[in-house]
Amino acid sequence: MTYKIEIAIIGAGAWGNALQAAISRAGPDVTLVGRDVDQQRGAVAGADALLVVVPAQTVRSVLRNLADSIDPALPVLICAKGVERETGALLPEVVEEILPQNPVGMLSGPNFADEVARGLPAAAVLALTDPETAEYWAAALGSPAFRLYASDDVTGVALGGAMKNVLAIAAGAVTGAGLGLNARAAVISRGLAELRRLGRAIGARDETLAGLSGLGDLVLSCTDETSRNFAFGAALGRNGDLPEALVEGVHTVEPLVQRAMALGVELPIAMAVHEVLHLGTPLQQAVADLLARPVGTAEG
């Protein structure tokens, strides 16, 4: 009798449902649960791997409630993108604090949930610090329509997913303000340079940030209003006022900028987003300040 892999997914939003559909097509049995803690405990108890697909700012509380139910050998894969607002920690760092014995990884890439749910071709990165374990789970959870590439650069995958939210707001803002496609392309390319600078400072690899979970996710999120962060920025650019419904990039930008400053890393675009969202700087002034910066090297 062939052993059937059991996967628990916590988080029954659009992305959780999409992952359930994609992974089920690959063969494993998948249990998807929402906010009910008892159901979460039941799903975790029989699982071979746990996928956490809740908003970034709730990862700590969800796992803290489940910590005594999670076997220390259970791989925990974070499928959210962001930085914890109160601590400035990347999401794997949050999990490692709560579950210090568990293998902790990331599943992230340029994926819109609706397309993954419908079985349209997509690719993502599955990262765990042990390369063999990453390869095992990439093969187990992936399929021809949902290709998973193994990586051991958990930090790089987490950083790419977090920072693209911030840069998508910037790309949406210049688009909504009518500044043109050239300006949007500049945000994407210079945003990638900022991502790589910060990545080098915290130990992420350039090739990770130039791949699916870095550049790939950045391009997708910065070019279409299906991206909630891009749509938020576009509305800001059109109207000049902050939209009422906040997105993850709003929560991520301040701790991200603070972490970069502590490391002596300049993030001009991310800083401009922070100034507009949290310090009251008008968008037009933030753009003018960016354009007035000295021109550096193309690679910087």
C-alpha cells in the first residue's frame, strides 16, 4: 500500500483554497481549516507538513495557539508575505522563535490565487534550510501546472515576498498618478536594486532575489491591479488620499525601512512609500525628492 502524504493548511482565504486545489492535484491529501482552533489542532495532529496561509501580522498568534499541538519534527511552511510590524522580523524568524525545533520554510512566488486555483501554469519556490528536505517537499507538493523549485535560501525567499508588497504600492502609485510606463519600469528595476542591497546585508543570495520569489514576484505584483498592493497604490496615485482598506505593504514598509537603516542600507523607494503612508508626505513631493537624488551606478 502506497503511503499517502497528509498536508494541513491553516488559512481558508483565496490563497489557502488555491493551494489546497493545487496540492490536491499533485496527490497528497489536504485538510484546509480556517480560524477554528480546535479544527486547526485536529488538522495539525495528523499532518506530515503544515502550510500557514494566514495574514503576516497574525502568524505569531496562530502558531502560539498551536505550539503545544505541533510535533517538533513537523515542517512548517509559511505561505504569507510580509514583515511582522511590532518586531521587524521576517516571518521565518517569527516561527523559529515560537517553534525552535521545527524545520521552518517558505513557499512563495509570482502567483495570483485565482489562476493557481484554476490550474493555470504557475511556478513558485519552496525553501527549507536543508536542501534535501526542500527537494523532497517541492517534488511532493508540486505538479506540472504548479512547478515548485527547491531552495535552501529561506531568508531570501521571505525577503522577496515581503519587499515586493512595498514596491507594488510604489508602482501602483506612479501608474495611478499618470506618470507613465517608463516610471513604472524604473520603480521595478530600481526596486530590485534595493531588494538586493538589503538582501546582501541580511544574508540572502542574489540569485534568489533575481528568481521567482524575488524579481518574478516583483514583476507580477507591480504590473496588474489583481495585486492588492498595486491596486492600493493606484488608488492612492489617482486620488491623492490613502484608501480605507489597508494592505500588507502598509504594515511592512516601516519595519523594513527601520531594519535597513539599522544596517546602513539605503532604500529610497521604500523610504518614499513610508513617508507617504506614515509621515504625511504628499505623493508629488515624494516623487520629486526621488528624482532629485544623485544618480549612482546602474548596479547600485
